[in-house]
Amino acid sequence: MNKLFFVFVLLFATVAGFAQQTEIPVVTIKTINGQNFSTADITNNGKPIILSFWALWCKPCQKELDAFNENYAEWQKETGVKIFAVSIDDARSTNKVLPLVNGKGWEFEVLLDANSDFKRALNVNMIPHTFLIDGNGKIVAQHTSYFEGSELELYEKVKKLAGVK
Amino acid sequence: MKRIFLAFILLFFVIGLSAQSLLDQSRVNGSFQIDGQFYMPDNELGITDSVIGGRKMGLNGFGNITYTLGNFSAGMRYEAYLTPIAGFDPAQEGNGFPYVYASYNTENLSVTAGNFYEQFGNGLVLRSYEEWTLGYDNSLNGLKATYRPVKGVNIKAVYGSQRYYWQKFERNSRGIVRGADAEVELNEVLPSMNTSDFRITLGGSAVSKFQRDADPSYFLPENVGAFAGRVNMSAGKFNFMSEYAYKINDPSSTNNFIYKEGQALLSSLSYSQRGLGIILQVKRVDNMSFKSDRGVTGNALDISFIPPLNRIHSYSLTGRYPYATQPNGEMGLQFQLNYKIPKGSTLGGKYGTGIALNFSQVNDIQRLAINDSTAIGQDGTLGYKSDFFKVSDHIFFRDFNVEVDKKFNSKWKAVVQYMNLLFDIATIQGKSGQEPVKANIALTDVTWRINSTRSLRFELQGLWTKQDKGNWAAGLIEYAIAPQWFFAVADQYNYGNKDVNHRNHYFTGSLGYNKDTTRIALTFGRQAEGVVCVGGVCRQVPASSGITLTLSTNF
């Protein structure tokens, strides 16, 4: 009986290994100033991360990021969450990203993925596409599209991850 | 028996452990999408049974899977266009695995075999990319290596053949592309600059295309080289970028087989601080079409990418006349200002007010005959002479637009936009003989947040012009229940068409459901003839009537 249990535990442990452990793939993209940036550096000291793909031509994306920005100070205070917004604009508009981000007064970090390497590695097709990443760097939720109020549902998940009521 | 059993368990345990540690590091993800259209005859739009030609249905689909195990990754994409939906190139018809690769990546070295995408600098001499919504894919099939000998230095080398719809590469069927690129971030390399506020990055690339000369009448260069150099500087709130590219003579169908060399210059200067962003960009392109088959025209087999500079519009009527780069020659500039009137000021109100101002103009380049007996652009000659700093009076495109966005309170917000447009439809869309379109466009986009998850959005747009199809009006109402449901009804009405019989309404009704990354959307109604552009590439979409279904997911 004991032996059987032992075998069962072993089997279970092996099967558990199959469970998805999704982390952010490592590719080299650019910072908003054009310096190389490794996506391994998307970290937040064990606190949750929101990673959102957007572009200058995508209105819903900018509405989503505006909504994030409005709440960002409060969200950071409550949960320590950090937001990374990845622009998939290509060479025709990568240079316009920095002036727009400053013009809009966005407070979070913005990265440039001009040839969609990061987008492809994460299998992003439609934007906005937003990922929620836990303190261990694992992707725990993702969502495409944005409508007014979607940010509230996302924030509920952030709070749960951060252990905040 | 017992011993064997124990040994078996031990063995199992060891295998289990090692397998588990491997599996812990392994990751599988993928995505899947189907776009389907069911066409119906529509006499008012001139779509009859014979126009549809028995193709009552178009289906574009793909499935993508990526496997990663430690430093190793591999992936593949299946695509099917059976038959391609309206507006896609008929050469898309087919199915298979156009994208298969394996790669090995460490911190300093990465090698890929199979299909890949790559961009050098701004892409002026090499860019392979893929845009599903347009059916555009010029991936390279071959080998790629990137190497980082020290921090701040990046070296890339690629070689392969490009994807051309479903045509397999065979000897001499099309060209071979080879290229290398190096980039140095001086602040990383030079210790004295490590902490400097002045940042500078230099880069250079060389690309060569080989295609055999089988032309009966011309001696054509079989190896065409293209070179580019770039600089990126930032100091405090200023940013400057410039890239220059040069290509040796490359007679092709696109440039009417002239033996002139090609040049392109792209520069931008921006200043930005919190609440204010200003950018000025200039561009000159002269005979810069670079394809891996000199005989191919249109949106295929491009090795280089010349970015258009104008603003990409997001609304249906402001986006009705999109500009596309003229690789044979153009000179343009664009200016954009983003300003946020601060919160608390009279105009800013409680939430601040956003203003975006944008101007862009693109002219043809000046062209002079090479001598008295040769016509400009005549095939088999040097084509023409062109002063690098001279533009022609011929305007391809001009766009002036102002956009204001304002949040009034927690329930209401609005966007208002005005645009003045000049669009040389004969050059850009090949509708020769048609007058350039001069249009005024105005729109408003109002959102009412009913409660924390429900919202209504209204759009009202007008386009006024005496040319092409005349005046248009458009309206939309969208009801959304975040984050899952949306319903929308929209109409575009071509009320100003000179031909009274073509003053059509284009009604659509759509609904969609999103759950995490799964999206289902259904649209009924008519689609107006137009052009869809994403990034730098555009696709003509014919008028159609019917049902469109999109299903996509990601895992």
C-alpha cells in the first residue's frame, strides 16, 4: 500500500511537470530612447506587472493606457504594480512614440518593438493585448480588446495577486 | 521480485525528476485565428451572382505554435486561404506551413535556422515582417545569427530567400538575400560616457541581392548591393535620429529598367517633456524600390521598407484616403505636436485636455533629363538627374489635422477632430486621369460611461469633397459591457455621389464576445470599397455585402 502511494506521488509529480509554466520570452527590443532592452528586465521585485501591447494607430489601446495612467499612482500605492506598455509601431512611427507618450503625460515605462519580435514571441495578434504577470514572472492572465471599465476588472486581479483586499 | 520493483521505482524516480526539471523549463504557446466572409449578391452595389463567381465564401486562417526549452526554441505557423477573402491577392490561395524555425539563444549569441523576420535600422535596406490582416509576409528562409561580443555591440548576419506567397524557392526562381548589420551603443562601450546624459548609438548595414540575369535585351547587375548608416542621439529632452541608404543601379519593373542608383534619407528631431511632445521628420526617397525579384511589382518580395511619414488615422473617414510610399521618388516632411493642457487650469478642467496637431506633406522629387535626346525615365538609360535638395511642384499628399480630447467628468469624454486633405489619387491609387481629392473631414467620438462596466460610444463623421465619390457621412453607436460584450450599428452614407444611383448606404451591425484572449466577432452588412492599411502596406478592399466572422484565440 505504502509503495503504491509512493508510486502515485511520483507519477503525480511527473505529470505536474507538464503543467504550463508560462514566463515572458527573452528577446531584445528597444527602450523609448532607442537603447537595446532585454525583456528579461521586465521585473518588479516580486510584485505584479501589467504588460500591454499598443500602437499609435490603435484608439482603444490609447484609451486603455489613458485609463491605466489615470489610476496608476493609486494602483502603485495600493499594490506596487508596475506597468510596461510595448508599442508595436514600425519604423514609420517609432520616432513619434516618445513625443506622444510625453505629450500624454503617461507615467509608466514604454518600450519599442519595431519589428514585432516580442509580439510574435508572445503570440499577440490583435491589440490591445494585455498580460498580467505575477511576482514570480509567470503570466497568470491575459486579455485582448478594451472597453470602458475593463481596467477595473484587471485591477481586481492585480489586487488578488498582491494580496490586497 | 521486490528488488526489481524497487529498482524500477528508483529508475522511474530518476527519469521522473530529470524529465520534470526539463519540463519545468519548457513552455508551449500559440495562437489561432479564422476570418470568414460569406458573400451575398447586392444589386445596388453592383454585386451580382456572376461577380461573386461561385465563391460564396472566403476563409483566411492560421495556427501558430511556439515551443521553448531553456535556450532552445522552435515554432511553426500553418496558414490556409481557402479561398482568400475579398481584397487579398489571388496568389494567396493555398495552405501549408510557410513559417517553420528552430533557434538557439544565449545571452551573447543567437542562431536561427528556417524562416525568420529581421530589420536593420529603420528597415531602409532590409526588413522582413508579416502583417496578417493584409496578407503580407516577406519572411526570409535561411540562416540568421546575432552576436554580442561585448555589452553595447550588436552584430547580425542573415542570408536566405524570401517568401513569395506559396511559390517554392527553386534555382533562379527569384533572388537570394544576404546582409549584415552592426550597432554600437557608445555609452556602453566607452567607460567615460557610461554616465553621460548625452547618448549616442551608431549603426551600419550592408545587404546584397543575387539574381541571375536572364534578360534578352539588357545586361543587368546580378549582385545588387545596398548600404546604410545611421545615428541616434539623445541629450536631455532632445532626440535626433538619421539614416541614409544607398543602392547601386538596380533596373527593375518598378523603376522601368533605368540604371540609376538609389538613395534614401530619413531624419527626425524631437523635443519632449511631461505634457509636451514635438517632432519634425523629413524624408527623401529616390529610386529605392529593392525587391528580391526585379520582375515583380506590387506588395511582394520587398527587401527594404520605406516608411511613409504621415499620421495613421484610426477613424473610417479620416482613413479613407491613406498615403502609400512612392519608392520611385518622393520628398516629405511631417510635424506633430502633442500637448496636454494641465489639470486645474481654465481650459484643462479637472482632468486636463489633450491636443494633437499634425501636418504632413509629400511631393514628388525634381527630375531632369540626362541629355537632350533621352526622355525622363526612359528604360535602359540612367533615367534622370535629380538634385538631392530639390522638390517638384507635384504634391502627392498633404494632411493637416487637429485633434482635441477631453474628459468632462467620470461619465463623459469626447474626441473632436478636423482634417484638411489633398490626395493625388491618380498617383497613389493608380486611378489615372482622376483629379486630386481635396477634402475636409470632421468627426466627433463621444463616450458615455453608464456605470463601472457599461458604456455607450457615438461617432459622427463627415467628409466633404467635390472629387472622387463626393461627400460622405458616417455614424456609429456602440454599446459595451466590459470586459466581454459589445454590440454596434454603423452606417456610411455616400450622399454626395455625383451619380445619383450610387448614393448608397453601407449599414453594418456587429456583435462580439471576448473572454480572456478568445474573441468572436460577427458583422452583417455592407463594406464600402476602400483601402486598408497597417504599418506601411495597404490593401484594396472591394465593396462587398454579407457576413464576416472572426474567431481568434491565444494560449
